[in-house]
Amino acid sequence: MNANPPAAGTPSARPRVLLLHGPNLNLLGERDRATYGSTTLRDVEERVTALGAELGAEVRCAQSNSEGALIDLIHATRSGDSGIVFNPGAYAHYSYALRDAVEVVASLGIPCVEVHISNVHAREPFRHTSVTAPVCQGMVSGHGVFGYELALRSVLHRIAQWGAADGG
């Protein structure tokens, strides 16, 4: 993968980042609190949106339990998003279709940082491998919901790097 792909679309002073959540993340705060905590998806989105505003970025949020809908949302980033913070959930471990979607937009200059709330490497063996991470520009795992904030900072850093490399 090209380390400095061309920037997608028109350079903007205020980057827009898609905060994308995969299957079962709509149940944050209810599902397996020992692993995922009691913070809700709405809480995560509010925190990341506020941090985005503080850092000069617009954050738009989406969640789907459907692989096809997630692919459509990733494809739609070609129309104005500067980057993606993506928790693919269990799809990270086997969805080559999501992997391909992320790879396409990354090649167009839209970096994606994968995030997982739990430390996937300390869990069941099937969670140790992500098929989507190799086409992402980074991965944050095991920091709880704070990982989303780290991932946003990472994707914004990458957007700035790619823009500088492109002369933007």
C-alpha cells in the first residue's frame, strides 16, 4: 500500500471523519460489561464528536450490524470524508469484503484506523487475526472506549501527513 496516497477530493481546512461501528456495538453498555464496560455507543459518539470539534474536525457517526451497509458507508466516504475511525467488530476477523472496501478508499487518500475496545490479542484465538487491519493505517486495541479518541487523533495525524506530502 502506498504510504502517501493522493488526497481524496478537495483539500479542506476542516477534515470530516466517519466514526463507523460494526455489529453488536449498538449494544455497548449492555453487552458483556466485564469486557466492554458500561459506556454506551451514544456516550462514545458524543466524546469523539466533542474531541473532533476541539481538534478542528467534524465527526459523523454511523453503526450497522449489516456487512453490506458498512461497505456502503465506507464507499460513501469518497464524497467528502477525510478519514475513517472503524470498529468492525467481529467482521475484522473474516470479512474480506470490508477489507477490500477499506483498501479502496485508503488508496484514494482516505486513511482508516481500526479500533477495538478490548485487547483482541488477550482473547480467544480467532480474535487474534484481523483481515481488515493490514489495509488500515493503524490499529488501536485494548484501551477501552478511550481507544476511539486515540484512533481519532491517529487518523487526523495521518490526514495531516498525507495532505503535507501532497502539498496541501
